[in-house]
Amino acid sequence: MPNITERLNSAINSIRFFEKKSQRVENSVELIAVSKTKPISDIEQAIAAGQRHFGENYVQEGVEKVLHFDDSSLTWHFIGPLQSNKTRVVAENFDWIHTIDRLKIAKRLNEQRGVFQKPLQILIQVNISDEESKSGVSPDEVMALATELAQFDRLTVRGLMTIGVKTDDLSVINKQFDKMHQLLQQLKKEFDTVDTLSMGMSSDIEQAIGNGSTMVRIGSAIFGARAPK
Ligand SMILES: *Cc1c(COP(=O)(O)O)cnc(C)c1O
């Protein structure tokens, strides 16, 4: 049995360590605990240890968890691919969506977000490594999409998200993460709601934090390995 409390504390310690190492402000990087495929009891342990931000990839499973906890002190991040026929429950139940790369999906989310709810906090996913298998817009499409999204009153454009390329060559990762940081700076100049860069997973949090990430997404290092889905 993995000890979730210990693993969580060790993830937080790493984040604080890399903040310091790269002269970032303490607590400027938020940990999203990625609980996809993991049972409610694991999330309960993480909550008991003080964790409040959780990431989920699958619509049905994610919404079930949000509704199960029904706890306004928790923040739920949808970090998986989103199809247009599944937007409604995501719009109604999640707080953040990290994977916006199409206007059509955003338009539906805007229509489906409850009028009495806080606007959905959204991030544009960028395919910074230009891999064919990956979702996300290319860097030169970011500004145009953000401009369209900024017109939706039930959505708030908070920034950018990316998934780092799988490589042992840290210079490649650093270069791509630096590009993301520059893109975010450009976006910030145009939109005063922008303050978030969701970048970094277990294998690349040092490079992510060194390049200005404000949210890292860590799953298996906290909850243990996942069974293949
Ligand atoms: C699953 C997932 C993570 C966490 O991955 P781990 O390898 O479990 O740390 C982070 N970001 C995204 C987008 C994911 O799908």
C-alpha cells in the first residue's frame, strides 16, 4: 500500500525545493494531484493530508468524484481530452479546464456553464513539441484563439497548458518550456486575467518550475502506478 500522505509531502517538498533553486517566490507553484483511475479512498487520504487541487482525465469518472465530495474547498481540474458531446457535465461540475484547443468546445462550455456559477477557468493547451499524436494548438495560433475565448462571459482565460515531450535530453525540454514561458508573457500583455502556466509532471518538474510554471500535475508519484486503462 502506498502511503499517500508521505508521497504527497515529498511532492510538495520537491516543488518548494525547485522554487527556491530557481529563485521563484515560495508557494508560487500549485500542486495538482492527478487522481485519475484512483478510488475515492485515495482522494480522501490526500484531502486529509491537506491537498485541495485534484486533476481528472475522464469525464464520467471525474464528475462522479466531484459530486461525491461536493466540497467547495476542493478545486477540480479537467486535464483530459474533451469531446463536444460530453461538455455539459464538465461545464457544470469542474472549476478549471486545461485542455482547450478548439473554439467549438469552448463555445459549448460557455453556453452550458451555469449562470450562477463562477466562470469556468480555462487554459489553452499548446502542442509545443509539435508532435502529431498530441492535442493542442501550435504557438502561432494561441493569440487568435485567446482573443475569441475572451469574448465568452462564462469562461475566464487564465493561461496556457502543455505536456512536455518524452525525452532524456533536458536541453530540449528546457527550450520548449522556455518557449511556453515567453508565450505566456505575450498573452499576459493582452489579457489581464492571464496568470497561469500549467506545465510539469513528475519527470520534468524541475525544468517546468525553472521556466515559470505555476501549476504542476503529478499523479503516480502520489497515488502509485495506474493499471493500464
Ligand atoms: C495523467 C496525467 C498527468 C499525471 O501523470 P503521472 O505520470 O501520473 O504523474 C499529468 N498531466 C496530464 C495531462 C495527465 O493526463
